[in-house]
Amino acid sequence: MPRLIDYKVAYQSQYEKRGQRALLLVGLLFSILSVRLIYLQILRYSEFQRLSGRNHVRLLPQAAARGFIYDRHGELLVRNIPSYELCVVPGEVQELDLLLQRMKDIAGVVPELARRKLAKVGGRYYEPVPLLSDLGEDVIAKLSERKSELRGLIIRMQPRRHYVHGRLLAHVLGYTGPVSKQELDASYQGRKPRPFERVGKAGVERQYDDYLRGHSGGIQVEVDSYGRHLRVIAEKKPRLGEDLYLTIDYKLQQASEALLAGFRGCVVALDPRNGEILAMASKPDYDPNEFAVGISSDRWAELVADEAYPLQNRSLQGEYPPGSIYKIVTAVAALETGVKNPYQSYLCQGVVNFRDWPYRCWKEHGHGWVDMNKAIIESCDIYFYRAGLRTKVDALNRYSLMFGLGEKSGVDIPGEKAGLVPSAPWKRKRYGRAWYYGNTIQMSIGQGFLLATPLQLACMMAALNEGGTIYRPHVLKEVRDERGELVRAYKPQVNSTLLVTKRTMRIVRRALRGVVNTRRGTGGRARLRTLSVAGKTSTSENPHGEPHAGFVCHAPAEEPRLVVMVWFENGGEGGAVAAPVAKYLLEEFFGLRHDRELEQIREMMRKEMELG
Amino acid sequence: MNVHSATRVYRGLDYGLLAAILFLCICGVANIYSAGHSIAGMGGLYQRQLVWLAISLVFFFLLLTVDFSIFSELAYKIYAFSISLQILVLIFGAAVSGSRRWFSFFGVMYFQPSELAKLALVLAVAKCISEGRDETTLAPPFYKPLLLACLLTPLVYLQPDLGTSLLFLPATLVMLYVAGTKWRRMSRLVMFFLLLVSPLWFGLKDYQRDRLRVFFDPEYDPLGAGYNIIQSKIAVGSGGFLGKGWLAGSQTQLSFIPEHHTDFIFAVVGEEWGFIGCALILCLYMYIITKGVRIALRARKETEALFAFGLVAIFTFQVVINIGMTLGILPVTGLTLPFLSHGGSSLLISFIGFALLLRIDWSTRGRRKR
């Protein structure tokens, strides 16, 4: 029903008023939008500029391949081999259920586990999710056969550590693993690792991680919001890790391990002239390749719980009472302080009473009249009880420390133990008791509270050279880069110098030659026709059963070039079990014809141990 | 209606307004091209937009020749038709990612009836107010226009098209306001509107509720619902004063901005054309709105005036809400930016609406001359 005069025309002013107001409001709203635009695009421009840059540039880290490890002659010990990893790119999968079923059939991927991993992806659908590592060749073959029906699945190559000789030198080489939280911490020693890298966890791999690890690089890629890679913006090539050349002599090491295999014990061979370790074996051991593949927690728990301690490097982590080998220290200390005349003889009748307490010699019926020379050669306990009592605990303690006992040698392998050299104050502090007479008696033959690692005993033997210098033992010889250029050469370092008279040194070294080379000497089984060997046996009483069998020697006796230390846990008599092993290794090192074949020696050792 | 009258309409047309609209459309196509060209399957979007633009222009020039009184006569029928379409789309509509908002024609063309509803409502309310005034007090009717809006709101809301459904009542409100409704009644209407909206909160889909929630705290879920706001702010902000240049915006090209060809098209403008581009677009919108209001104020018939006001109101709401959402000062509700966003129905209905507006303008000026 149209009116004659339209309301609009009649009430134009009201319309004008309200219309203008509405327009004013629109103007206000647009002003707010403009202010906001100025705020975002002009005032906060630089901030958003930065954010937009970060948004679409992603850094894909690439860990550098670790350096190789060689022995002193260039024998390859550790390298990298390609390892294949199964990944799924969620954005390219068409039928997830089917894919997972196939992967289960072919590679044994657990579908639930895979689903859980894939659920964590978030929005980055085009980033590969690793599901299975270290694929076997058969699996790779099967997967590539069916590649067309397995869309979204890729196989990625990654280098993995390969310990070429398996268990050989396992404890020295150590192993690598993914970076842990603690290692990412600021307090970590050395170059800080990146979260995606693998770092050395034990042995040389850990000690020289900085050289081996190299410098990781990466590629900057432009990605879209799904994580799809569009193009490479920049690339920084990773710098390969540097190669290590160890002081280890592969052949000597191999011989040591072959001799030890199946027993519990260790061998240390070093050059007394500079501290280079030529062989360091410890049994039982483990295969570091297990760690390279990625060790399961079950297997790890098994290794840790093993009562034979396969993870322990006995050469520097085993603390044992040194036994008769310690008589070298007692002899030196005695000659320097308590015993003025080494040619004075005492009667050994197999037992002696001190303060109404009987102390026995290991030889039941005694050694008869014994002077220092004979005491060392035949390892007479009673002579050393007397010598020790004359020398007193303080001097024994002092000379022990001078020989490097009771403190870490500083070898370049992590985890070294310090051993223990007791003293009167130590005992008071530890046990709240005074130092007894009997403590000194026990200490003078290397028993009682004394503890030393086989490496320390080897260093002790190494001290018996012309100058009395003890070099810091080490396994690193050189570091070289990928082109073979020398990066670092290990400079021998002096740990300490033995301050003793030439006379003392002469007497002790003569006696040690006698241990091996005289008819009654305990170390006769290490005797060589063409090489003068000097050494000392040890049969060390311990609370774990049979005595430990030990033998330490150096050769040639006139100017030692090699120290060999052999130790068998609960092996029995040192002269019978350990000395033949040392002899074989000396023959090996000096290129002599073997008196007995390796298997013969092992057979002999087995028999001795059964007898003992 | 004959060829003669048609040429007269074309000759007397306000080409300034049409030029502004066409310029916006060209900008839209350029930005849709930029948003889509680096993504597989979206490269052809700008071509579709061009096709729709052509169709819209045909409708535009055809409907210019039709006098507004004819639409005014048909207003209730169009409204009823629109209501039935809303119901039909809920039943027969093409489901696209969980919503039924579109009619599909052979799977090629899609039409969104909620767009038509905007036009139908404004027509019906304009007619309703102008013809339903109280005989003695001349007060505009209150409950009838309200009812018209309230019928549409839930139907569109169910599709679900939250943004559009929330436009109906405010648009009616604006029309009632300019028609001279007393403030007291208006405030009562606002109360009613709020009462109507509050239960909607519970009926909101999770993603819609999240969108509203993250508006107040975008970092609440930076990868989920807050993602849109943050990414669009980064895009606009990183554009700076001059912009990164056409096809050079990394946020746009790498699809960090979701829905960058439709709801978030303004973020593409902000990133690639910078403050200059944004300011230009804002000026164009302001120009169109001012023109629209002037046409409304000049109109000689109340129906025409109210229709013009309603149309401009809806237009303004869409522009302000969409840009405000892109700039992170209003919640994400899913409204298109008229003439700029990709979307055929939106474009077509906008052109039809402005055809009616320009026809009103033409006839007003013609009447004055006579």
C-alpha cells in the first residue's frame, strides 16, 4: 500500500542524521584498521620480517662422519659403513593400514609402535619418520622389489661405526652412542655436541671425541607449511672427523687377546722410553659393534649385570693387591733407607715370629740363608718382612707414590682407577685404628691394603730404566686429517722421576734379571735364549679364591724397549701361568721364533690353573 | 524494459563506483593467482574467478535494466525462496570437509545459498519496514523484521556458516536504526540478540569455539587454532611499507597462511603489496561505502533507501570483520572479503546487490532531473 508521500522524503532530516552517524561509525572502524596496519607493517615490521624468514627456512643438520682409527702401522681398526634406515613420509602415504601391514610382513615393524611414532609428527607431513634402523640386505631387496606399492616409504642411508676386528681392542676403542642430556649440558668437557650427533661413550672414542666427531654441517632448505622441501638455499658441508693413529701394535694386540681368550685377565705392553702402549687387552670383553647398531636395553642390562664384568677394562680399572711384584718397591725403599747392606743374609725357615705372631713364607720349608738378591730372585717373603719392618710404612708409602702407585697414571683412556697405597694416617682416618706392625709386614710383600692396577704395575716396571723416568702411558700416537696431514703428534710426558741412587737401581735390576735367568728364579718360564729378560712374578692372595697370577718384565734388560705386564684373575702361580704368556709376547714383539705355539701355552695355562 | 531504456541506464550509470568495484576484482584475481600459483591443484583458481567475474558482470548489466520496484514487489517471494534454499542445501548440499554450504552444479560450479540469503533478507526487511509503519505514530515495525532475521540465522548457522549467520541480525538492526526506531526498543533488540547468541556458544563446533578462544590468546594453541592468526599477522607485518612484491611473499607462496585465497586474502595483499597496497584497498572500500550511504540518503523511496543501507551495512560488516580478523583484532569467523576473495557465489551476489544499488542511484538522479 504505497503512501502518497513517502516517509523517506517527509523525514529526510532524520534519515540524514542517522545515516551520517552510521557513516561516522564506519569511519571510526576504518581508522582502527588503519592504525592496526601501521602498527603491524611499520612499527613491528622488523620483528615480523624475522619471523617470516624463520618460518620457511629450515636447517637440516648433517652429522659429520667420524674419523677412522688405525694402529701404529696403519692397520685399520675402526671405520664407518653405510647402514640403512627405514623411514615413512606421512604426507605421501596413501593407505597407512596397508603400508604398515606390508612393513610388518617384510621387515617386522610393529604397527602399533609405528602408529605411535607417526602420531607425534604434528603438521610436518613431509619429514621422514625413522621406524627401523640397520636393515638387512634381504629386507632392503624385498622392499625395493615392492617399491611401487609402498608409497611414502623411503630407505635412508646413514654411516655407522664398524669395528673392523670385532672384539679386538674393544676396551681401548670404546664405543659411541647418541648424545645424552648430561652431555648437552654446559658443563660438558670439550666441544659441545649437537643433539643429533653421536658421541664417544667410552675408550678412545670418548677421550678423543673432539677429533673424531668432526664438524657437523647442514643444509638450509626452504620448506612450505607441510615441511615439503622446495629448494636448497645454502649448504654447509660437514667436515669429516680426524683420523687417529694409536700406539697399539695390531699384531702384539692380537697375540695378547688370543692368549687371554677364555680367561679372566689382562695384558699391558708398553714402551718404557716414551710411555706408548703397544698392547692392552682385557678379557672377558664385548663387541663394540653391538653398540654401533644400537644396543637394546635388555642387552645392556645383561652386560652390566654380568659377574665377569665384560665392560671393565681390567688393565686400568681392575684394582688388585699387587703381591710379590711390589717387592720391587720394598727393595728400592729398603736400599734407600732401612737396609744399608743388601749382602747381609737372614735365615728363612718358612715361618718367623714377630711379637709372638707367626708369619709364613710362601715356601713351606724356607729358603735358607737369603740376601736381597736371592730374596728377589726366589721371592722370599720372610726377607721382605724384615726389610719392610726396617724401612717402615712411611718410606714404603713414599716410594710407592714415587713409582706411581696410588694415583692415576693419566693414561688417555677414561675410567682409570687410582689403586691404593695405605699409610698410617690413612688407616686412622678410614678405620679409626692405629697402624699395626702386621700391616707393615703385609704391605712389604704387596698384600694387605695395597691395591694397584696392572697398568700402574707396568709403569712401575717401566721406571726401572737408566734415568728412572716414568712416562705417562698413552695410546694416541698421531691425529691426522682426511688428507693425511698431521694435526697433532702426541708428545711424551713425564709423570715422575725415580730419585734413587745408581747402586740401588743396579742391585734391583740385577736381581730382576736373576728372577728370569737363574735356575731357582720364579720367572724362569719367561727366559729367552737370545734376549735378556728381567721381571718379577706375583702370586697375589685375595679374598675371591685362588691367588691372582701376575708377571711383569722388561726386555732387553740392559736397555729396556718393552715392558710386558700379564695378569690373570685367580690364575694361580704367576711364574707358572703368567710368565709363559709374557715370553710369547716378547718373542712376538722382538721377532723371535716362538718356543711354544700359542695353543700349547694356552693348554699349559689351563692345566696349571686346574692344578692350582 | 527495452533496448532503449537499457542504453539510457548504461549511459547514466555511476561509473566511478563501478570502476572502484572492478579495480577491487582485478586486485582479487591477481592475489588469488599469487596465492594459488605455487600450489599444485590451485593454480587454476584465478581462472575460475575470472569466469565467475564474467558471469557476474553479465548478471550485473542485465539486472541494471530492471527497476527496483520489481524486486521490491518480489521481496517476500525471494525471501521465501531463499529460506527454502537454505533448507534444501542442508539436505541435498554438497558436503565439503564436513559442511553443507554449497549446491553443486555438475560438480563444476558451486553455489552458496547463504550468500543469496543476505540479499533476500535486506530486500524483505526493507519492504517490511517501509510498508509496515504504524498508521498513526508512523513508528517502524519492530517484531516483523526481527522475525525475518531470526528465521534465517539458525538455518545458515547450521550449514555451518557462522560468519554469515551472525550478519543477519546486526544488518536488520542497522536498518531499523536508520528507519528511526527508538533507542529504547533498539537496546531491547540488542539484549534479545545477545540472548539468542549465548546458547549458540554451546552449539558451536569445536573448531569454531577454538577460533573464538584463541582470538583472545593466540599463543594458546600456536599450531592449532591460533596458527591462523599468528601466521596471518606475520604475513601482513612482514610485508612492511612497500610489500615483498607480487608472487614474492614467502608466507603466501609456501601456504603458511591457511585459506589464503578466500578468508585470508587480505594477508596476501598485506604481505605482497605492503602498507601501500592495504591502504589503497581500504580507501577503495571506504569510497564504495560512502557512495553507498550517499545513494541511500538521496533515494526518494524508503524501500530503496533501506535496501541501500542494509546492503552497505552487510558490505561494511564483511569488510571490517574480515580485515580485522586478518590483522588479528577480531576473531576468525570465516567471512569473505567482498570482490577480493575467491568465491563465485559471493562475487555474483555482491554484483547483483550493487546492480540494484546502482539502479536505485540512476533512477533517483533521473527522478530529480525530471
